[in-house]
Amino acid sequence: MTFLTLDGISKTYGETVALDAIRMEIEAGGRTAIVGPSGSGKTTLLRIIAGFETPDRGSLVLEDRVLADDTSFVPAHRRGIGIVSQDGALFPHLTVADNIGFGLSRNAAGRKERITELMDMVELDAVMAERRPHQLSGGQQQRVALARALALRPRLMLLDEPFSSLDTGLRDTMRRTVARVLRAAGATAILVTHDQAEALSFADQVAVLRQGRLVQFGPPRRLYSKPVDRETAAFLGEAILLEADIADGRAACALGPLPVDAGTRAGQATIMLRPEQIRLTAVPADKVLQVPVGRVDDVEFGGGDCMVLVKIDGLKTGMPVFLSIRCAGFEVPEPGDRVAITVHGTAHVLSN
């Protein structure tokens, strides 16, 4: 069931187009991530949904309630939307308990029990209730901010890069915690982030913005494996892009003939493989193989996850082709090794 509908949302600042006719439908209970480079319009879009900005054109409908269109605008404080910002925005003079219960009337029945319930939900120990924000770690502050945003049981939660100030390990832990808490609360969530891996792992729908336009919108696995163009392919992860000649569902390229998802398309095109689709196998220098062969030019060792730069041998063009290929640390080859290159799965044909 469609929960939030954005229909033709546009916003300009002087001559700068921040958003250009954004259209999305977000399902109830789902998690949507909005990603894009700096200046793509993702924060502006979140502010329009929150009610901090008004769109120049288009409409915003939450369930059956019009929040903004050409004739009406519901202010932020009347939308019933929860927000967690990058820095948490906690009140420094209030305790953890008072921060969490800020939106609850002090005379409301069950206020204390609700605060205790929220602290338990975000895994904050009860002894922290009387602490001040400066006595908490970054991760604990974000947990308090999440609990405060959930206090009034909002149906929609907006997350504005809430993990970006945390260390990598803590960021991953908090992302999983937030996803679990939101799922348990039955809240629909929209996350704005510049971290592609964070978006892909957190969301069940990803929206890619570029220069104020919605480039692609859909499940993260589909966007990762079938990006619409070069820029999106590279933005969502490491990508191997090769020029190819498409015919009869196969691509003739530097890695030999490969199956592609081209449909009836034929002719010159760019194809994409993800590094994890390629396997390298060390082979003797004099062995003749039916698969492409290359030589390891460099290895970037990263423990369990390594990147290997391979130069492809025997190309008729005479132009060297280098591929960056991901390998497990226990089987990584050495610089100078001759390797056979095997491709798993299907290559994706980019639209442009």
C-alpha cells in the first residue's frame, strides 16, 4: 500500500534547480534511502517532506492527507513526522530521560513508563536516564535522539545522515539497531545518506538523485546489478566498465564473449561487471587456456578483502586494459603472477 506519494516535486533557489519533478511512491512500513553526490538535492527533498521547505511545484501526500500542493501547506509541527539529524540535536541541559520525553506532556499518564520502554527499545541502560548528553558516547547520543523521535509514535521517520559522525564499526552497529527498532515500531523510514553501502544495506528501496533529478528508484539489489548508466554504476559501488559489441544476447569484449541482459539490443555498447563476478586462478606461464589471461600488476592487500590490478594479455587492439578485481585474502595472487580470468553471471548493458 502506498504510504507517501511525491508527485512532481520541484524546488529552485534563484537560478539553481535543486529538485526537478521528483516522483516517488513509498510503501508503508518500508525503508527508503535517498543517495546522491553533494548538491544532488537529497537534503532539500528531505526538508520538503519534513515541512521545513515548501515545494515550488508538485504535491506531497501522506496516506490520504495532502501535506503540500499548489494551494495548501501543512507546517512541520502538524505533520506528525519524526526526525533524527546528523548530530542528534539533543538538549544539553536536559537529562537523557527528559530529552526522550520532551514531546510528551509532563502530566501525561504513563509518561515515565513510555520513557523506560523507549530506552529499552534502543538498548540504553536504565542507569543512563539521569545523565546529560555530554556524558554519553556518540552512539548513545544517537540512540537517545532515535528514542525521542519515536516517543510520539510517528508513522514516518526521517533520518538525515544520522550515522555519518560515528566510527565505522559503531556506524554499522547503529544502522542495524535503527533498522530493527524502526521495524519493531512499525514506522516507515526515509534515510538520507552519502554512503552507498549504508543505503544498500539499510533500505528496501533506494532513490538515486543527481543534479536535482531522480535517476533511478527501486530495490537495492536491482540498482546495484542493473544501474541505468555509467555514473550510477560507479556511484553505487566498484564497477568494471568495458566497451563491447552486442549481438544475439552476447557481448564481444576484452574478456571474451560474455552473456548479457541486452534483450534484442545489438551494436556497440558499454557493459558492466561488478568485481565480485570475476575469479582469478594462477596458471603456469606456458599453459594455453581457452579463457582470457592476464598478469597481476599490483595488489592492494586489505586482509580478508583485497583488490588486484590485472593487465589483460593478447588483445588485438594493442591498447592495454587494466581491471581492478576483488579477491579473498587467502587466495590473492602475487604481482607478476599469470592468472586465468573467469566471469560468473551476466554482464549488464548500460543505457548510456
